[in-house]
Amino acid sequence: MKDFFQFSRYLFIFAHPDDEIYTCAFIQKLVSDGKKVDILYVTSGDYQGPEMIEKREKEVQKSMQILTAPMTNVHFMRIPERQLMSRVNEVRDSMFAQSLSLNPDCIVTHDFEGGHNGHDGVSFCASRAADELHIPLYVFPAYHAWPEKRIWNQFVSPWEATNILTLSPEMKILQNRVIAAHATQAVFFDTIKQSSSHNLFSTREVLRLVSQPINYAEPPTTPVGYEYPGSKIRFEDFKTAIGLT
């Protein structure tokens, strides 16, 4: 297996605009090394209404300017965020077709961690695309556990990082600029800054090479992060959406 930085063509698949904050230093390094980096956003982050689509896609443009990634390599599926889990089959097929067209050497996407069912749904679809293309799949952590105890940017036990990028002072500035580009999400980002995980989040980025198939039929944590008190979402809903019940 090649080292992560030795591929030529990369496809990063994110559930929402702003999810690149977890891998922005990786992306910028690859771009600066002359690699072809394509970025696919499944939704436009329009949970609060369709008026958010243009705002959040403009924020992506600002982010890509900071990362020096050409917008010609940025692709929007524009699945309404509230419809993502009810359209998983469509997303899976469209994602595979897009991946086949872009012909990446590897795919980088969300880990299966139970923090956000949309992240997990995109992880499921991306893993299927990587399997069908017979290419390596790398995953990154976003968050897991209940909101008041949320753990950011750390893999669910027992998984560990296979690639760690320690952020230089310049990379830390880059990360902060990318975060600032997504102004509509400032309140969300404040929760990271106030969490016990912030020190890790602000000092390194991590990836994990998926060496064995991810078991999407079993909860990744107990309890699942999105089954917090008051939430109507259950893991069984996720399993039904991806066709495992």
C-alpha cells in the first residue's frame, strides 16, 4: 500500500460545506504538492432553509481560495440536507458515478462514528464507491458522543490514526482562516473552541486507512451520539435508510 501522500489523484467527500475544516491542512498540502484534489459536497448545508444554499456555497468558494484549490475541482451534489437520509440510494449511485468519472486513486471521507447520521450516511455511500472502484478508503473523525459530552476530531475506540499531520504555525493560521470563511457556522465552531477536545483539534489532523470493511449494521458507540435525550433520530432509522434492516 502506498503512503497517503504518494497518490496522484484524491477525492474528498464531505456531507456539508465546512466539513473540510477537519482535513484542510491535508488538502492544502496535497494541492501545494501538485496533486489533483477533487472535493465533493453531498448537501449544501441548507438545514435551516433553501436561502442558505447560496450563502454556504459562497463560503466554500472563500475556503477554497484559502486552500488554493481550484473551484473547477469542487463539485456540489446539492441534495437537500433534510432529505439526505431518505435518499441514500440515490446519493450512493450518484456518488459512485461521480467518483468513476473523476477516477481518483483514493477516497477520503467521514468515519462511521455516530455523531451525525448524515455524516454516517455519506461514509456508507463513499465506502461503497471505494469498494466498487477497488481503491483505498481513508476516513477522518468529526465528532461523536452526546452534545454536552461531544468528543471532536478523535477516532472512536479502538480505531487509531494511520496518518497524523501535525499543524505547523502556518497550518494553524490556515485552519483558522478556513473556519472564519464559514461565517454562518460561527456558533457551531464556538462549541469546538469551548470543548475539551479543542487542543487536539487545533494541533493536528488525522486520517485512518480502512483496512477492513466498516460494519455499518452495528452502532459505533454506546450510546449513539445522535440518540441523545430529546432526539427523535435512532440508529434503527439509520440502518433502515441504508438498507440494512
